[in-house]
Amino acid sequence: MAKPKFQTPTGMHDILPHNQPYYDKIYETVKKISSFYDFEKIDTPILEDFNLFVRSVGENTDIVEKEMFTLKTKGKDLLALRPEGTAPIMRSYIENGFVSLPQPVRLWYFGPFFRYEKPQAGRFRQFNQLGIEIIGEKDAIVDAQSILVMYSILQEIGLKDLVVKINSIGDEKCRPIYRKDLMKYLREKKNSLCSDCQKRMKTNPLRVLDCKNEKCQQVLVEAPQSVDYLCEECKKHLKDVLEYLDELKIPYCLESKLVRGLDYYTRTVFEIESTREESCGVVLAGGGRYDNLAKVLGGEEVSACGAAAGIERIVSEMKESKVKMPFSSVPEVFFTQIGPLAKKKSLPILEELRKSGFEVGESFGKDGLKAQLGKASRLGVKAVLILGQKEALNDMILIRNMQTSKQVEVSQKDIVKELKQILKEK
Ligand code: HAM
């Protein structure tokens, strides 16, 4: 078959009707769990000031350096398609004066994000995320709660084999000492690092830690670990988070090389991975604490923590682990029509049935009664409405009870009452 002239842009895809139930199930689950934990929904624009991400995510991160979709407006504003949701939400928190609300402010979101990445399995240029942010609380309990909410969402969706990987990257007091020692270590091994890491070493040495290159991985085996450099407060914070996770019996492992690719994190960083053998540790969700972000964006000092998960990756995991999906609803009534006058009168009747709460199927594209009845019986409906030329002229309609095969003629004004009666019969 010849390629169609127009296709979706590279790394972007349609969410086709057969996949919509997965998105609906995820959305409903996030809504339910976040509402229990008192999160309120927020939507921010798809486009934001380009510099919002440079400031927050970081100038020397892959997201800002390589992955931003940017555009200049006619008014010469430099905007970016949002690559992530935390910076826009903090921008909104500051802009809308949420600091004067009772703290913490808990927000959740669900929508499309954009990163100009090399498309590959689980990595798209347009993808969807669900996210939660708890802003205005420095206690370690909200780190644990962010993990709990995200973990529970994934579990409730039907994913079972999950593990939390967690680390602390310290704060502005202890991280510089760690950074210095890591730099020193990397400098000594410079020639064994890949060319990307040789550059990262100067601009963002922590990013070297999550390089997937085999050679770099070997060099990193003996690299200094951030947990060994934590100051007393950061050490206590991590200990508290882990104790909360122990209480919750959430499986976790300390991952000394986990740093995450966004600069705004302080202290806790975490990811939730699938442990299913075939999924090769796909990262479903990631998050962490970001106590400096508000200040970096020009606001007051506000502690915060949150997480986001990739919907496409969740959908793929749901399919591969054969998560049971609810059956789509089938109509209990089917409407058929014969002849031009009946067809003309069909739409108002259908509309009346919709307003009365019936699920009704029809097949307006087929005019023959046999074909229409064939579809009705394939659907397994309980009742069929038949509007022929004669009935249309007399404001009547036939109702066939498909279970008893009995057929009655009723006045069109009595359809709702008669149908209710028939559907009630066993
Ligand atoms: P992130 O780790 O960059 O974190 O993204 C979160 C999740 O989005 C990932 O774990 C992954 O499932 C999904 N994801 C990321 N990039 C892609 C892609 N190109 N294609 C498909 N899925 C993708 C953040 O975005 C932070 N804002 C999370 C956060 C919230 N931290 C604190 N609060």
C-alpha cells in the first residue's frame, strides 16, 4: 500500500478510539486518588516563556539543550512547548499568589508534553503525563506521600510489578562538596568517558551518573556517592522518608546513581520502575523535592515535592501485563427505520430516548430492515424499535421484545413508558 501523503509528525501519534479506554481509565484513577488526598486539578498553557524552563529545568540539561520545541511569536516573544509540568505549575503558584492560601497547596494535572527526542520505544516527541505537586511543605512526610500517591495510582490502574528507586542529592550546603569530589574523580578518568560525558563533566557533572554508555558505567562503579556527603539535615530527611516507606511497605531500593535530568531537585529524587522481566526496567514515573524552584523563578522560598508519570508508558505496560479493562457499554435498545418518511422522523425520536437515559444503537447507513435487525441481534439488544412508512404516517412505532419475540404497536408519545416496561421484564 502506498504511503499516505500526510502522516503524524515524527515521534507523535494519534490516540485512536480503541486506545481511548486506557486513557479514560488512567484519568479516572488519578482523579479519584488525588481527590482523596485533597489535590485540586490545574491546567496550564501548552506554551510558556522559553526562559521559564532555562531557569528551572537548567541551561545545561538535555531537555533545555536539545529537546525543546521553541517558537518566536509575531510579537517576538520566545516561547516553548512545555517539556514538563513542574516549572509551569510553580510559575502559576507564584503568579496567582497561592502562597497566601493554606499550605501546602496540592495540585494535579494530566495532559500533553513535548520533547524533541530521538523517537524510540517509550520515548516520544509528544507524550502525555499525569502529575501531582505538593507545594508549601518541607516535612519528609510529603516526599513519602508523593511516592505513595504515584505508586497507588499505578497499582490501582492494575500494574503490579513495581519498585521505587530513591536517592538524595543533598541541598545547597552539602551538594557543592559532593560535586567537587565527583568532578575530581571524573577528571582523573576523563579519557575513559564518552564524548557527551566529557562535556557534561564541565557543565553538569551529576548528569554523568545516569549516562547509559557501557564505558561510562564502568568508570562510575567506584565514583563517590551523594548519600555519603549528606549534611545532618539531609541525612535525617532521607532517613525519615525511608521510614515512612517502610511503614507503608512500599518496595524501594536506594539507587546511588539516581540524579534525574532536571536541575531543580534538592534532597529526595525517585523513580518508579516496572519490574516485569520483559519490560527491562521501564521508568513509569519520576519525581522529587524542589525546595529552591520558587526562589529561582522569582518567588519567596517555598518547599515542594511532586512526581509525574508517562501515560503512553503506562498504557503499554497495561497492555503487556494484560490489565483487565471494563467492557464498553452496549446499547439495550436498537432503532430501525424503513422508508424516507421514517428516516426523516428518526432523529427527534432518538433524541427523546437519549434525554430519557436510554442507550440506543442505530444503523442509518443501512435502509433494509434485514441488515438493521442483523446488527441489532449481533449487539444482543433487549428491544428493537421499528419505524416503517405506515407507522411514521400514524405517529406510531413498533417495539419488538427480543427476548420473547413479541411485537407491539404503540403511540410514539408512549415510547419511553413502554420501553421502560419491556426492559424491566425478565
Ligand atoms: P520526568 O522524569 O522528566 O519528570 O518525566 C516523568 C515521566 O514522564 C517519565 O518517568 C516518563 O514515564 C515520562 N516521559 C518523559 N519523557 C518522555 C517521552 N519523551 N516519551 C514518553 N514518556 C516520557 C518530570 O517531568 C518532572 N516534572 C516530574 C516531577 C514532578 N518532579 C517533581 N514534580
